[in-house]
Amino acid sequence: MLLASPAFRAAFAGHDHVGGYACIEGRHFLTLQGLLEAPSDGTAYAVVHVHADRLRIEGHGTVPNRELPV
């Protein structure tokens, strides 16, 4: 259903212990790592910055940075 929409660009979910990513027909599906995987004195979260041409994922702790073109 999501891929049928011309407006759909990305879906975010959480959490999966190791995280996950797929790009299907130019649309992004991102599952963020679980906080449980962070060190006991660390963290795991992300901030999504939305731009006209891309989504920039600013990862913190065990979550990596990403650039997703839209």
C-alpha cells in the first residue's frame, strides 16, 4: 500500500536489536537499533532532519548517521 502512493518516501520503525534498512523502488524503510544494544553508560537514538532532496539521519550513540535521497 505504501509503495502505491507517489507521496511516500520513507518509513521508520523501531526497534530491532541490530537495526535494518531496505530501499525498494527508491523508497526507504529504516528500523532503528534498540536502546538495549547501547552500552550501559551510553545511548541510542536518532534525529531526522527533513530537506527537500534528502532525509538526514543524525545518529547518537550506537545509531549510525545516514543520508537518504528523496
